[in-house]
Amino acid sequence: MTDLDSLAPHHGRSLQRPLLGMTVLVVEDSRYASEALRLMCLRSGARMRRADCLGSASRHLKVYRPSVVIVDPGLPDGSGLDLIAELDKAVPRVGVILACSGDAGTRDAASAAGADGFLVKPIESLGIFQQEILRFVPLDQGPRGPYALNEEVIVPDPLAYRDDLEHARTLLADGPEPGTRRYLAQFLGGVARAAGDDVLADATAGLDGHAAEAGIARVLGLIETRLAARMAL
């Protein structure tokens, strides 16, 4: 796919597949959140590619220019806001840049960095996902005719949540430094909240503080319990 392919009008777009022909680059470290976005892109007719960190995103962007970029501000190797600012200043600019976070408080910072819009995690509504992109797509590149909100709710595969738990367990078992603990607190807290696991989400607050060792032990215990239960199933 060339740059022109990703930006040109696609006459096969319809109310059922309003993003047909678009390529969406998702810069997201959570497998669970990425799986939700993958399903939404699939239902909408778009092709999705994923980068799990800034370094991976840079490699993707050297090869092709997507129609839409969705960026999580909290990434393992830096701030996604810096990537948003870089994309906003690039010439030619990506058509649509969205920030995506479970912390609605980052909306203003994302907008200041240059994001066109903002998706709040957990992203469950297919209609909201489509409309937040279509808000910034030229009329001649969107679906023809009136567009009704799609009320379908997207539920990611629980195995993607397991992948995130295993990743967090590996980092915690290595005796993480304070910076990694802060990253894990926001990463694991956001993933657990999106999966409806409020007990684990609340426990992640203990990863970054004076009693970090006790907090790590508690979170590791909760993770092990969840992984063991899923294996039993």
C-alpha cells in the first residue's frame, strides 16, 4: 500500500464498513487494548498494524504512512505525547491522529501536543470508535449518505488479558526500578480496569510508593491467582 492508496477515496466504503481502505497504526503496549482496536478495525473495514513502543512505531513510520494513528500516551520507552507532536508537525501530516488512554485527564495534554481527537479506554463501542475517526476525515473520503451510530459492543479475547498479565509478571519478577514500577502501575492498572478486574487495578497503586516490596508481592500474588485460574479452565 502506497501513501496515495491510504489517503484516496475508496468507493467501496459503506455504512457497514466506513473505514474500508484505511490503514490504522495503533501504538499501544497492551495486548488487551490492541485486540479491542483490532476487532473494531476489522468490523469497520480498516487494516490495522500495531507498534508496542515508540521504537517500533518509528520503524513502522519509516516504511509507510498510515491513514490514522492511535497513540497511547503511556508507553514503555517514553511518552506517546512526543510521538503525537512529531506526527502533527510532519509534512505531509497523517490524516487523523488520536490519543487513547484510560486517564481522561490526559485529553488536554494530547490536544496540546497535536492530537485531533481522544478515545477513552476501555474502548467498547464500535460506533464511538468509528465516529471519532470519521469526525476528522474529509467528507469525500467517508461513507456516502447519513451515518447512524453503530451500537455494537466489542469484547476482546480474554487470552489477550492473560498476555498482559504474563508480561507484567515478568517485569515484576525482575525487581523493577522505580521508573519501571511507575510504568507498571499505570500499565497494569489500566489493563485491569479495562478488563473489569477492579481488585487488581486497585492493588497496582501499591507498586509505586514507600512499601513497594509489599505492593509488588501483593500484585504478583493476584496475577498468579488469575493465571492459574485461566489455566485450569
